[in-house]
Amino acid sequence: MEYKRFGSKFMVRIDKDEEILEKVKELVLSGKSTETIATETGFFDVRTMRRNFRAVVGKTMSEYKKEHK
């Protein structure tokens, strides 16, 4: 279990982060929409998924996709 702080206002508990992150990475490279990726990986909304992705990976989903094509 890991805790990530986003500024001074928001803290997220990340469970199974490696498993979920690998699935998100796979779907990002597949070209699916961010809405579809969020739904398929169990995120409440796209914004939360993007924020978590960036916090864990250190880059945005678009940056990740460009670097791994």
C-alpha cells in the first residue's frame, strides 16, 4: 500500500498499483480513448486516472505514448 500526496490538499491510497498501471500502459499504447481506459481499469473518472498515472509514472499519458511508440 502506498500513499501519494498531490499538493497539500489531496491524498490517494493506491492498491495493486503495479497491476493497474500495467493495464493502463497497455491500453494507452493500444490507442483506446482515455474514457475507455478509465472504465476498463476501474477508475471513477478520467481526471483521477490521469492524475494517478502521472504521479506513478512521472509523465502524462500522451508523453508515455509518444516515448513508447
